[in-house]
Amino acid sequence: MIVLFVGVFSVFIAMIWMLFIYENPNKDPYISNTEREYINSFETLEENTPIAWFKIFTSSAVWALVIAYWAFIFILVLLLTESPIFINVILGFDLKTTGLLTSLPGLLQLLVVQTSGICADFIIQRKYLTLVNTRKLFTFLTLGISSLSLICIGVFEESSGASVVFLTIAFSSLGFYTSSVIPNIMEISKGHSGVIAGIMTSLAGPGCFIGPMMLGAFTVDNNTFKQWSWMFNITAGIGLIGMFTFLLFGNATEQKRSDENLAKHERKSYKAIEE
């Protein structure tokens, strides 16, 4: 029944997408003129314009994005797929309790996703931090907090409750990614943002299966808390590498607007949304 529901719901969402999504804002009858002008104000590449492949692949900012996103995907998929097993088999919670405990991090992450963008925009608009430093702050909140929480699981190995708490923090804090590396794609190169996003997601693909494969190798003959703790520490190390790489090399230098123009541009975006 659940599979049937998911299938029907997916078809429903696909139909909505096909009915209400348009190729460009000029063909969309449902948006306001203000929003249309705002979208069109962003730089786009003319058709058949050559892609600056050399500049993209030699850009430290692009590779900072790639490495940080790879670390994010590695942590996300590992926790998403393996945390129920850890809670049930290693911590010893029954299946009913495991279902509840594994759904809580997802609900908290949903809350973080919805609020992080508002917080980031508030910081930028009030000029508490520059644009790039705001992205770096939220990268720390994403990868830094998650990595430190995974390390803490091993430190408090005698407490199942502490393990669940830190696992919840590790997963829910990943929701800050929507205000870290993701919007930075547009900020370093609007015209090539689609290409950069494609490179990021393609290179991050192996991170989806490397983590679970490593965990399987660690626990195949000795499925203990210590082995899981080693895997969590390795995962934390990957997360910290991604975080420090972005902190050192991440930037938004190709966004040429001044702070004053940026604030004006952002206010225009809110006006477009509100209409």
C-alpha cells in the first residue's frame, strides 16, 4: 500500500511539474512582472556560447565547492541509509522505537532547511557578515557541527541516549547546506552555474556508495560499536576536510555588485515573491 501511495503521489507531482513549469520566465503566465524582471536580471549565456572549461576546472572556488559538496553527500547518504541499523542493532532499540528515532532527525533537518535561508538572508541584508563569510559560516554549521557530533558518538560510547542525540544533531545540521555551498554556485559564476552544478553532482555520485561500502567492510566480521565508531570518525574527517577546504578557498568574487547594490537586489527579490 505504501509503495502504491508513493507511486501515485510521484505521478501527481510530475503532472503538476509539467503543467506549471516553463522553459523561461518570459513564457510563464503565473509570475508577476517584478519577479520576471528579477529573474531576467541574472547573467545568462547566449545559445551556442562556448563553455569556459579550462577556467572552471582550474578555479579554486569551483574545487572548494566540489570537495565540500562531496563531503556533504558522503555524510548525508551514510547517515540516511545506515543510522537505522546502528540504532537497532548496535544500540539495541526495538524496531518501533528505531522508526521513531530515525524519523526525528529528518523532521529536524526539514525545520533547519526551512529556516536557514531566512537566517542567511537576514545576516546578509543587515551586513553582519559579507556574502562569502555568510556562506562559510553556514558551511561550518553544516559540515563542522555534523562532523563534531559524529566524533562525540564514539566519545560517549557507554551512553545509548547520547549516541542518539549526537546522531540526531549530525543529521539535522546537514540542513544548513541550503545556505552554504548550494547558493554559492550562482555567486561565483551565474552564466556557468548549471555546468558547475553538474560537475558537483557528478563527482559527488561515488560518495553515495563509498560510505556504505566502507562501513560494510568495517563491520562484516566484527559488527561492534567500536567498528561503527571508527567509521564515524572517518566520516567526520571527510566532513572536516570539506569544511576547511571551503573556508580556505571558497569565495564569491565573481559577484561584482557592491554591498549596497546587493542589498537592493535582495530587497527586489522579496518584493517579487510577495506580489
